[in-house]
Amino acid sequence: MSDGELGLDEVRLDDISTAEPSSQAVAPPYRLEPPESIDASIVYKLYRGTTGEVEAQSRRIWVEFPALQLCWAAFDRPPQPQHRLSLLDLACCSCGPANPQATDGFSELLRMEIWGDGDGSCRPRGKSDDGPGMCRTGQAPSAQSTALSAVADAGATELVQVQNGGSLPSEKLRVARMPLLSVEANSLAIKEFSVALQKLLASRDSEGASKLEFIQRSLFQYLWRHQGVQLAANSEQALYEAQAVLAFNLDPKEGVKYLKGKLGKVTDQEVGEWLAQMSTLNGGLDPTLLGNYFSRMDAIEVYKAFVCCMDFQGLDLVAALRKLFDTFKPGGEGQVISRIIELWADRYFAQWLQMKDTAVPKTDYAAADSVFSTAFSVIMLNTGLHVASKKATKKGPVDMGAMTPEEFVKNTRRVVGENEVPEEALLSFYQAVKEAEISMQPMPRVAFSRLPVQPDIEGWLMVVHGASDLRRYWAVLALQRLYLFSDSSDVDPADACDLKDASAHAVLEDASAKDRFYNTLHGRQNKCMCFVRNGRDGDLLDEDFESRAFEVSRKAEKGSTWLKKLGKASSRLSLVAESTDLMEKWVSLITSGPY
């Protein structure tokens, strides 16, 4: 944040004033203050939104803070005017089972309902709702009133009692005909969104609607979040390492390619050592993707180098296996796991030899093969006690008959003698595994927003391919790459653009960029920007569309194209932010780079 910018508690509207006769005293400047009950996580959750079904159609639902509207739209599309509701006209929201009486497994389906009243009588008025400069952009109030009128005209008779935020006394309960919006989803994310929205509406009613304007004007500060990776000041090496972690978490093959090209980790030994450092010391590598990578035949030498960097001294066999599989989750069948344990056994045996006299429980492995055989028996025990029972439970009640200590000892004795691993040691291993599972199962991929990367900026951007093809993506600028996420996935980006040698500028500030933008949007025959209809979706482009538009291009005349994965390969990007202020942020951060 530059020296000239205001923090979350410093926004003032000194520039908003009304001419007064000279005989009257000048009113003090209107000051906007942050809402006390709304933090950055709530704003982010509402702005990022959630997905669900509206009238049996998949939709994204979010709060468009620059317009102070609740919006919903088809995946990757901008909202149409009738799918916008002013935050000032919403009364409250609720979320619960869509069918509380369901007994066939559909009880997990949740329904969020959003209520409103055309004249605002459904909610109490708190502090001043209309301070100087209050923005009511868009067509939402009239659209919302139209929606209410449509409900009334339809003759809806179902009456539902609605209590605003659960905080109104019983005598203040209001009666509404139907919710303005009903969304159904199986994910708990819809409930989290509902709770966040209710908190926002409660803040509006108790603290005043001017708090919404504060969020509107300070949106960038709310979205800018530290997420874990701390880059050394002006360190190009740190930048490359963070970028390599990010690239590996998206695609291990691309991550290794980046390592070799940018960090000079050319040999398998160097790649393995770097992966060990990142996963065991720095953190941040996705354990499931790392395990999938180690399961490949062409990564055997890398895995050998990786495991040789790990320290198992002072650990018994079960504890050492836990440490190994805390760093990655092996993919594939038993043959893959067997190979991974076999290579690990060489490392463990070499370190065990240095501590054999003090090892607890007492063991006397003759070779790495003995470690491998014992470890594989322990993994089979772990599978029987924990993994297999979970799978059986999902399919239905089945009497699995868990392996007993005696059975475990008997099975292990087939491959390892008592002189190497006494019964006391095996019983100790059995008890340790029984008390706590060795977690080896692949974990769900985490959303991009949870990766240990601090984005320069993130938010909604519209990608302009033409008047009949406007796409809306959640965009993340991190480590000189622009990641575009479709509504269909929060994990894998729909496309990623390398912006290391790119610059950006507002469309209105560059005549050539302005012409290109018009030609892209309208074709070469039309140079008028006013109120253009999207021929495919009927979306209405507002008057300030061009003032929010910016172009990204490479500084060098020649370079690779962007948006190949989207099937829209281009050497330039025509993008539209949600406000002029946010557009300026994007332009500045893309052009200036990460430092």
C-alpha cells in the first residue's frame, strides 16, 4: 500500500461537499469508518461468492461490493440486470435443510433463502442509511421492486415469518410472501455464505448503511491478504522459489520444468533435495500431488534424493513411517507403495545402524530388506485396522474382523525372524498403529486461495473476446502470473498467463488500445461504446464499461500467446475490472512487478 493510500480506518470523503451560502457555517468533512462487526474474511467470502442451483440451474452467487449488489449468474458470465439486488433492499437471509424430512440421503441438500421488502419495512432502520456520497449504482432497487411486484402479481399466497438476523423481538416479526432468491447446494459453503451475508446485513442495520460504502471504497485493502509466503526483500531467488512451489502445486511436471529453467536445479539429485527442503522445512507443497509425482517411474531418482534428505534418527519404525507420509501421500496401487517403502528402507536402515544400541523398542535388523518387510507388514496392518474398515462402512455394515495382535505377529514372522524383530517390538508397533492411523490416503486438493502464496491482487475480471463472448473469471495476480479461475473449479485455474515481460494500461489512456478494444467489442464498423447488448446473452454493458477496461501486452514485440487453454490464444488481453479504482490497481501491479 503506497504512502498516499488510506488504510481500513482512515477513509474520509473530504472531496464530497455541497455548495453552501457563505453566511452558513461549513460542515465538517464526512468521515467513513469501518464496520466493527465485519472483518476481511467476511468481505472476501461474500465477494468471492459461492455456487448452487437457482431454479435448477447452476449459478454463482456473490456480493458485488463496487455496485453494492447481490448478484447471481451462469458460470463464467456477467450478471444480467434482473439478476442484481441492492444490498439496501435486502432484509435478511437464512439457510437450512432443503427437505428436513428427507430420509433417503437428500437431507444434506441445503437451501439459502434471501428475503426483502420493496419499501424497506421488513427491516429496522439503524443509524443514518444515506450519508453523503452514498452509492446506489446499478438498476438493483427497481429490479428488486419489479421482482416483488412479479411475486404479488403471480398471486403467491404462501406466508412465511421472517425474523431479521434473529435479533428482533417477537412483536417485530414481519410477514413476507416469497424469498427474492432461493439457492440450493450440497456444500456447506452455501451456509457459510449465508452466515456472512446475514452478518453484513446486521451490520448495515445496526451500524448504518454507510458501512457498506466504506467497504465499497476500501475493497482492495479488504482483499489484500498475507497468506504465508514471505519473500525476502528484493530477492529474485525467493520469488523464483515461491513461483516454483505454486507451479508444482498446480502441475508437478510444470513445477519441475520451472525448477530446472529458473532455479538451475538440473539434476534429479538437485530436484529431490529442493523438494525435500520445501516440503519438510519451508512447507507449501501439496502432499497429494507430491505423492503422485513420486509414484511415477521417471521420478525414482528424484525420490531417492528426496528421502536421503530426511532425518529419521531416534525414531522407531512406525514413527519414521508417519514422518515419511506426513510429507506426501503415495498414489497408485500396492506395487507403487512397495517401491516407495523399499527405497525408504535403505535410508532408514542406514540411520538405524547409527542408533541401534539405544533404539526403542529393541530391534536388530540384519539388512534393509528386513526393514522393508517389517514396514510393509505394518502398512498392511494399518490398512486393515483403518483404511479397509472405512471403505466397508461406506458400503454398509460389514463384520470385517480386525486383525488381532497375534495375527499381526504371525504374519510378520513369515518374512522377518524373531532375532531381528522381537515380539515385544511387534506388539509395540501394533499398539501404535491401532491408536493412531498412519495417514497415507490422498487428501482433497486445496483451493488456490489456501495455497501459501501472497497475491498482489485478486478479484473479478471480465475477459473480452467480443461483444458475443464476455467471460467473467476470478483472477489472481501472484508472482508475476495471472491465474484465471472458472466458476467450475477453485482448485485448477482455467488458464494462467506469464506476465514477467508484460505491461498494462487503461484503454482510455492509449488511443491504439482504445481502437483495439472497440474493434474487439464491436467489430470495425462501430466506434460507439454506449449501451451495447451482448448478442449471445443479452447482457447490458453499462456506460462506464470502457473506463474500467485495460489492456495487457508484452513489452517485447514478439512473445508467446496467452489464453491457449481457454481456446482464445492472443498476444494481448482485453480485461475489465469492477471499478475504475480496481482497474488502476491491476494496471499498476501488473506493470510494476512484485517488488
